[in-house]
Amino acid sequence: MAELDEIIHQPLRLKIMAALNALPAGTGLEFARLKKLTGATDGNLGAHIDTLARAGYVTVDKAFVGKKPQTTVTAAASGRAAFARHVAGLQEIIAGAAAKPAEP
């Protein structure tokens, strides 16, 4: 059975990774959009993005648009691979639970 990724498994980080993996590779989401999608507070979202960035699963780009700061988060190749493995592990669990039990 595939191992679940403890970094991704946390509910908010799972939401972040799911949102980023729904996009084409190399495309990111702005912090404000991720906040709206996940329902997280600024501080909570920032802390979980930091955890994902330290693991190498996302990249964080900070820029200014006009005079406003803008943070964009993008899934890294390693993050996409880890997310795919995590989803595969969940699918194995689902398939195992749905399988017909062996007859005695």
C-alpha cells in the first residue's frame, strides 16, 4: 500500500496542493485567491505555505503590482509528484474499502 504524505495530508495543505495541481504546470495562484479557495486566515495560510515551501513542494514568488505586494504560490515538480503519490494512496484505501470481502 502506498504511504500517505504527512506534509500534504494536513487538511489545509491538502486543499492548497489540490488547488495548485488543478492548474497547468508552472501556473500559480495569488495568495488572496488561495485564501478565498481554502477559507484560511492570512496567518494560517502563510504558515502552511511556508511548510510546503520548506518541503520543496511549492515555490513562493513575491512581487509588487503597482504599489501593492502580491504573493504567488506555484506547485513545484516535486510537489506535483508528491501530491500524485498521496492521491494514489488515498485511491488504494478507497478501492480496498469498496472491494467485496472474501467469502469464509
